[in-house]
Amino acid sequence: MVILCDVKLPDANGVELIPQFKKIRPASEVILLTANVISTLLITNNR
């Protein structure tokens, strides 16, 4: 299963949701998307 999620959500942060996704579906792959360049740079640099 592949989960696509935006980083910036109205009521949550996509990065913070990853543990919940993995708890429900441990074998899933999570792909985070964003239109915010700063968020993209932070996520890329944290890998």
C-alpha cells in the first residue's frame, strides 16, 4: 500500500502522521507532498 499525504494539512502535519499510518499499515510506503519549498528542503535534509 502507498499512502500519499500533503505535509501541510488543515488540522495536522503530514510528517507527524507517519507513525499513525505505520501503526495501521506497517508495510505501507508513505510519500509526502507539498507545494511549500521550505518544507521540501527541511524534509529532504532530515533524511
